[in-house]
Amino acid sequence: MIRLNSEYHTIKPHPAKASAYFWTQSRGRCDLILISLSNNLDTNIPQILINYEFDCTISSKDLVPNGFNNQFKYSFPASATFKDVEVAVQSISMYNSQFNIDSVAYGNNTFKVEVLTAATVLVISITLKDGIYSYTDINRMIQTARINAGAYLIDSNGNNVFFIQLIENSTYYAAQVDVYPTPTVIGSYTAPPTGVYSSGGSGLPTTARVPRLIIDNSKFGEVIGYSSGQYPSSSSTVAASFLSDLSPQVNPVSAYVVRFSLINNSFTAPPDILTVQRSQSPH
């Protein structure tokens, strides 16, 4: 169980309700939520006259089919009156279920890679399926696209060589793109069985130039921290590394606003905010 916080929020007197709603304001998925509700103890009263106290697990079976997969409903076994009570979230477990690449919500799923061949410049368009992607995952998609195009070579150890990679640079809190010149002759490499670098394809470039990463979708650029453009900016024969020039927003959602239907706080907008949950930290 991941602990969220230990804050308690006073609830204004509220008419009896047979159900309570809990939801996250941002689009996402919550698989497990624990909510505890207990009477607000007045120290001037020697005993608790009314005590509502329970621990409940809210999971996918409590999901409200609103089309956003972000709202849950808990139905009490009997009617209850909520007056002068407190509520707190004990923990929220989301299991990394928030997509950071989403073609509809964010439109950040496309980019391109430029590859040199003997005959022409080949631009490979890459479309990511909606999901959760690390830099390693995105780099793997670049490799997969180049394999499908036959734009790679095989070294003496049987490893595929792509001459471009996207990696994380934790020292600079940045992404890093490394590019290397593609050879003009096969040398010690082995050609792929099919595609542009195969024996039946257009062949290796006549000049040992580096491939280029093309960011033509600014929303995707935000994920890896690159402005729209080409990296390198012009055709080059020199190996190089490029750090992202923007702060990467690996997850477009930085926090969730957790709301609860029994809360009515006149000092917040909306008035039913329970807490704020950061999406990129232990909780």
C-alpha cells in the first residue's frame, strides 16, 4: 500500500446520503483507493455519541462508466447522516496506470527519423501506440521502425546497429540523442535480409552521414524535451550528442486533484477537493 497523506478535512453538515463519490479530476485510472471516515471528536464531550468509522477498498468494480475511467462510487449498506465528520485518504495505489503518450488526450505520439541511403534520403514516420513510455521504450520504437525499414546493420557479435539512440541523461535532467555516421561500405558488418540496406535494397549512403531525429510534433517534443526541429539541424558526417533544450515533461500530468462528494469547503474551488496527489513520486 502506498501512503498518500494523513490530512483530515472537516466536512460541513450534510443531508443524509446513501452513497459517496470519489474521483480524480485528471484523466487516469485508479485501481485501489482506501477511504476512512470517522466522527469529529469534540473534546468537551466525554464520549462519542455517533461514530461512523470504516475502511473500504474502492476498485474497478466501483467504477462509474462516465467515459473517462476516473470516477468511483461507494454505496453505503444503509442510509447515514454525515455531520461534523472528518475524512482522509489513507493511500492510493495507481500502479503506473497513467498514459504519458496519448493520441487523443495529448496528441504527442508522432515523430520522424531521417535515414541516408545510396539513392535518397528516407524519412521514417513513427507513431507510438497510447501507453506509458520511458526513453528506453521510445528508443526501442526507433529501433523497431528501422528494423522494419531494413535501415540497420549487424555487427560481428550479431547485434543490430542503428547509428542513433535516445537515452536519459540524469546528470543534466535531460534526454540525449546520440548519432553516428552510417558507413558507406559493409566492411565487418552484415546486411539485413530485407529492406534498404539489404543486398536488394537501395544500399548504404555514398557519404558517411549521421541519421537525424526530426521533431515535427511539438507535443511529442515536450515529452523528451526537444524544441521542434531536426537533430542535427543539417546534414553532418560527424558523430554528435544533443541534450534536450527544454525541461522534459515525461508525464504531461504532474498531479491529480482528488475530490470527494461529501466535502463542501467554501474556501476552495471546486469546493469538494480532498487532496492533491503528485503523479511522479511515491504516494
